Amino acid sequence: MEALKSWAMVVTGTVILGSVCEVLMPDGNLKKFVRVTLGILLVFSIAKPLVTISDRDFMIGEIKQSRIMASDYTRMLDDENKFQIIKSYKKNLNEKIEKAIKEKDANAVVEVKTDVETENEKNFGEIKSVTVVVTGGADGDFSGSVYSALDEFGVRSKDVDIKYIRQRGG
């Protein structure tokens, strides 16, 4: 409202100034130039609020763009947080599976790597596959202990890959 009053005062002042100048100017060629100059001044004083409105619209456009960028950044952060949560979940799951295998066979020296569902929200976190690396000089076959332990986690035997790494010692 205050801006409207200010704008009206500028336009009124310009009209009054133009009228006074026109009355004070003598007739002749110079009077034409004064009228054109005052007309241009009046057009600029009327158009000034329109330019201000245009600037505000531009700023609103910038704000909208900033919101879109913030949304993308938030989504990116969500992806990063999701990645960290999945990483932590896998680590915890690997440790639990290793512990379960060692409970089945105390001589087992294993390292577990799991792959879990991350794309399908319905099955999110479900174990897709497990790789068990058995190391050490033990002569036994740990596959029975591995399958038995993984069965407790709902992992099918076809989704399990057991690798044996025998250490040569002497």
C-alpha cells in the first residue's frame, strides 16, 4: 500500500512539474522538446512500478529454482543416508551370520559378505545372496554348518556361495 502511495506521488509530481514547465516556457521550438522530455519522464515514472513487479516475479522464479535445487540436494542426502544405513545393516548382518556359523562349528574361520534387496521397497533389506569365505588350515567341510546357520536367516542354499581358501603352512 505504501508503495502505491509513493508511486502516485511520483506520477502526480511529474504531471505538476510538466504543467509548471509548460506554463513558464515561451512559445516556440523549445516548447516541443520540453513536452517530449516531460512525456518521456512521465512514461518512466508510470512504468517504474511495472519494472519492480517484474523484478519480484524474477525473484520468485529464483526462489522456485532454489526450492528445486534444495529438493534435489535433499534427495541426494537421502540417497547418501540410505547408502550408509544399508552399509551398516549389511555389516551387522554379516557379523550375525558369522557368529551363527561359529556357533554351529567352533573351528570355522569365516568371512561373510551379503547382498540385500535395495530397489524393491516391498522386499527391502531381504537377503539376496551370501558369500562365505572359509579360511584357515582346518581339514573339515563347513558347508553343513554354513547352510544350517543361513537357514535360520531364511537364505536358500541356491543363494549361498561358499569359497574355501586353504593356507599352506609348514
